[in-house]
Amino acid sequence: MSEPVQNETMNNLPESNIQPRSKFSIVWLVPLVAILIGAWIGYKAWSEMGPIITITFKTADGLEAGKTKVKYKNVEIGVVKSISINHKTDEVIVQAEMVNDAKSYLYNKTRFWVVRARINASGVSGLDTLLSGAYVGIDPSSEGKKTRKFKGLEIPPVITGKIPGKHFILHTKDLGSIERDVPIYYRKFSVGSVEDVKLDDDGESVTVKIFIKAPFDKWVNKTTKFWNASGVEVSLTSDGVELETESLISILIGGIAFESSDLTTEVTIAENNSEFELYKDRKAALKKEYKIGKQYVLIFSESVRGLSVGAPVDFRGLQVGEVTDIQLSYDAVNKKITVPVKITLDYGRIVVKGNDEAVRKFATNRENRTDYFVKQGLRGQLQSGSLLTGSLYVALDFFPDAKPFVIDWSTELTEFPTEPGTMSGLKLHLSSILQKVDDMMTQVKELSYKLNHNLEPELSGTLKRAESTLVTIQDTLKNDSPLQQDLQMALREFTKAARSIKTLADYLERHPESLIQGK
């Protein structure tokens, strides 16, 4: 009985619905989302990561990996990641990670340098790095080729950024006191700076690179002259001793000045990187160049001590040429030593007046007009330019009593007639005076002898007194007389004074700061 009931009970139980387990679980979404977020973060970090650049320096002074920043206009655009040494070149290799926006700066004309406290011609810079530490400065450029390797500058550039203006190149034989960062002056205004100075490969000249800011660069043209404006320029004129300088800064650190003789709109403005000559001073820069005309040679038989190449050739106070060469010559035929002096005359200094036909004939036939002037007595003569310095110059003037001279135009170098210099004439004149005094003394003695025997004693005494007076004059004019000694002593004092002034000028040129600081 129980067995059928049990079976019936089992048949009445509900049947379970068994289904297969799903292969996907919602729990798996958690690591999947984490992977996606990580990948996005990694991609974003990778896309925003800036380029890695390599900069080589000679020293790593002030640089620290992970701390030293790369800044542009005091804005951080990178950081130094590592510092190592290239054992082959003994250079320091600095790797820096830049921000992504700095990719537009990475061209081969971009410049890097280490900003630290420095003292130079322009003053003190980088004092803030004493507290914050050194950093790498950058002068970006969008010119050139893209690169990731750069050679750092050991000295910061003078001109950074896109400052309007032009670069110019100057050449000189002597650098003087000019160095990097000294100012450029135009009419006493500071208008630029010296970027770099370099000795040329031949070792005979120096190249100076400068930068002149706009709008002052438009005043530079083919007529512009540059000169060394360092220190103080001392000149002795009829008004006394004159001191001239561009500024107090130029006395202390030096400088360069320039001036243009033609500023009209018809003159073409100088192009960027144009080259000019750098003169030693303002006088040399503004000196007129005598290239128009003809070269002559003047033969002197007297001393030319004090005459130098570049000495002026003037006519009645106006300079019309200059001395170009001085030589010593021996004439084997006449057995005579002479001094040929070559000069250049500028016929452009002569203004011709008259009717058109006369002017044309005078201007076109140079030989005829020179022959005419020589026939009228035009001669060259050495004259003293300064009693203190003993300098000489060549003066042209008319001497109506001069010996006739005919110019030989067939020779390679035309000879121009000369007259003895003023000093030689003075010596001859003094000799003539002494000779006349001696002759007069002889005549007086003869007359006195006759009068002593024929005239009254009073007249004889008068003649004796006259003789005594003439003897006194003769004694006074003798070489060993006190007057002559005093004159020679005065000339020696003048020579010492001139030597002292020259020594002072040389000392001021070498040590211009002594005007302020003292010797």
C-alpha cells in the first residue's frame, strides 16, 4: 500500500527547468573599463608629450637633471632630463624634454644658452638665478631645417627675439677697446650693439659684427663711415685743447659711432649684412679721400723729418691733396741724394668760372693748365704744421721769382717743381744777416782806423761806441751767445711740452678710465 502511494507522491512533485550557464559575466566589465581608461590616459599622455632634444655645452655649470628648466620669455617650455659627457669630444650632452607646443621652435637656427649671473659691458644680468638657479634660455627661430640636436652657446647672444633692424659687418686692423655688447652711437644716441668680434684667419685684420635697430638702420648707406668712439679724443686747436667723447659709457667700456655724408632719398639704404671699414677715430673716418686727379712727385733735398704719409697738401690754406709715399733716392749721375715725395692732387676742389668755352678748355686740358700755373711760379714747398709736434705738410703757392721749370709729361711719374722750405730759407736768411754784419764790422773797423788818425778824438769816441754796439750785436747773434742759448733752451722746453702732451694722449687712449678714477 505504501509503495503505490509513494510513487504517486513522487509523480506530483514539480519538475525543475535546468538551463546552460551564460558565457558572459557583468563582472568582467570592470577590468575592461579599467583597461580602456588606462589606454586613453596613456594615449593622452603620449600625444601631449613634447619632443626630446639634445644640446651640447662645454660645461654643465649650474645645470641639474630633473630640476633645470628651459624657459622662453620667463615661461617654462621644457625641463632637463639627463646630463652626460661625450668622452670623445669632452662635451656635455644635455637632454631636455620640451612641451608639445615647442615643436615649432626646433629649427637649426634656434639658439640655446645657460642663463646665469654675468657681468659684462652692458651691465649685470641674470641676478634672479642666484636664488632660483640657472636655466636654459632659448632664442627660437622658424628659419632653417628641423632638427632635435643643437649646439649651445657659451655666451648669451647680444640680440634676441625678432627685434627690427639690420646686421652689418665691419673690418679693421686694430680692435682697440671694442668688445661684445658695446653700444653703437649715431649723433650721441645709442642705436645698437656689437654682436661679435673675431680675428680673421689671415691674422692681419679683425671682423666686427654689429646690429643697428630700426629706424636708425635706414641712415646707413654707401656714404656711411664707422669709427672707434672709445675713450676720449684730444685735439689741440687755436681755441685750446679740446676733449670729445660720445658718452660716459664709451669712456668706460668703448663704443662705435657712425655718420653718413648723404642722407637724401636718392641714396640707396644699405642691405642687411653689408660690409664697411671701421676707422680708428672720427678724424680718420671723415677724412676726404683724394682719388680724383693725378699723382706727382716732388723732389726735396732738405730734411723731411715730420712729414708722413697722409700729410695734407694745401693751397693757401685749403687742402687739395695728400702725401701718398715718401722715399729716399740716390742720383748716380749727379751723385746727389734726394727725397722723392709722391702726392695726389684733387682737381675737383678747383671751381672754374667763366664762359662755357673757357670752362670746357680749362676742365678738359689738365696738362695745359698745369703748365700755365707752373709758368706763373706755382711750386711745392715743405712748411711746418706745428712747432710743438714738428709735423710738416706740403704747401702749394706761387713764387714769382722761382727758377723756370718745364714739366716733362712723358715720364711715368710727373715731377712737380719745388722751392726750399721755410726753415731752410730762415737759416739762409740768418746766415746772410750774419755775413752782412761781419762785412759791416770790417768796414767800421777800417773807417775807425782812418778816423783815429785824421779826425777829432770826440768823433773817434763816437765811432768806437758804434763799433762796440756792432760788436754787441755780433756777440748777441753768435751761436754761443746767451740769446742763442735762451732760444735753444726755449725750443727744448717746447719739445718737452710736446712730448708730454703726446705721452698724455697715449696714456688717455690706453687708460680712458683714468679721467674718472685717476692715474
